[in-house]
Amino acid sequence: MATSHMQHCLMRIRSNYPTFSAKEKKIADYILEKPQNVVHGTINQVAADIGIADSTVFRFCKRIGFKGFQNMKVVLASEIVEPIHDIHEKVLLNDNEKTVIEKVFHSNIKTLEDTLKVIDENNFKAAITAILGARRVEFFGVGGSNIIALDAYHKLIRTGIPVFAQTDTHMQLMSASQMTKEDVAVLISHTGTTKDILKTLEITKENGVKTVGITSFAKSPLNESVDIPLYTLSEETDFRSEALASRIAQLSVIDAIYVNVLMARKDSGKVSLRKVRSAISSERI
């Protein structure tokens, strides 16, 4: 795991793009479209090409987590020097079924690889520790993210830890209201701006609940408000929204949490897993 997502300039820009101001988007577009110009130019040249002040470019560099323009240039250079093949190709109208399959799979692979680079190891460890020490753990998500929450429930129930997940948003709010400082709430949202999830977060924080967030946007209200943020990355294409690609990364983060928790629980975890397998074995032919 990478120690910090700050080391990746292009991914950082893409993932935060929706939160940028109009001027910031102009700078972002320039860097994404002409990275070589940035690497081989000065801050004055870049600012002049874009038609903005040097100070605006400098503030943008700080905004995405760098000390300044030169620091961003160094990181950007390391990303574009290596001849990286862009496997996140756009699906075209004249693509046949086999080509679409390959592009979708490549997109998923890239999403996983990019997310692996930006996962904060300390935050991930903190999430595991919090879950292991919780009286109960509840997973929250709305829409597509609720599917991830239910998958988390399906996985973590095998560990023997009391876990919960609700499908109805009102039930989620009601359940959140009953949580205490001994509990852990895991809130899942691709954008980190879903009103229902933010309301759930507000209720859990009022109750002193330890909160973990899984989202794709580092500057989102969810990511900036939870105790332990976990961050995924994905890109959007014409026929496939980034929310779909991010689902793969979120499921994988949940899988990694499950395996770590089960390993940490050792014998008690094995006993719980055996009980689950025994219970569902009778349902198989």
C-alpha cells in the first residue's frame, strides 16, 4: 500500500475534479491535456498559457496536496516519463462484444490498481482496530452504495462480530440513532455528498460513534468529516459512470477488511466461520 495519495498528481486531479472552481478546472484541464508543457515549463509560462495569475496556479498546487508548483512538477514528471499504456480506453459505438468485455475488465483492473496506490495504510489499520473493538458495527449506504453495505454485512457476519445493515433510509436513520460510542459506523458513498448518508453521519457523530468513510472524493463532506477516511479511485467513460467502476474498488476494500478482521480474531473467527458454513450447507444440493 502507498503511504499517501498525495504522491499521485493526475489521479488526484481527476478524482477531485467535480469539486474544483471554474478557474481550477481550467488549470486541471491544462495539466491533464498537456502534462509535458507543465513538466518542461515554468509557473509563469503555464499561467500565461492558461490566462490566469501565477498565484492562482500556485494555490491550485496547494489545493491538490503539494507544497508548490515545483513539487507538483516533480511528481507529475515521474508519472509521465514511463511509457504507461492507457488501458482505460473509451468504449466506442462500433466496438464488438469481445472488445467491450476487454475494455470493461481493463477499466476494473485499473480502478483496483489506482485505489491500491492511494489507500492510506495507517487509516486502514485504524479501521480494522476500530471494527475489532466495537460492540456493534453497522454499514450504511444509499442506492448503489447500499449494495456495498449489504455485501459488507454478508462478509463480516462470518467473523462473529455483531454487524448490521439496513436497506431503507429511514431505518438507517433510526438504527443510527441507537448507536453509542462503543459502536462503529461504516458509511459508504461514491461522491461523499449524498444527503441521507450525511444525515446518518451527523446522527452517529452526535452519539459519539466512531465513523469510517469509504468514498472516491477526498474533498467531499463525508471524507472530511469521518474519523477514519478510506479512499478509492475510478474514472468515467462515455458508457460507464465512475460510480460503477468505484463499486469494484469499494467491494475490494470491504474484502480486505473482512480478511484482516477474520485473521485477527484467530480461533474465534474460525469458529464463527464454521458455524456459518454449517448453517448454509443444508441449503445446498
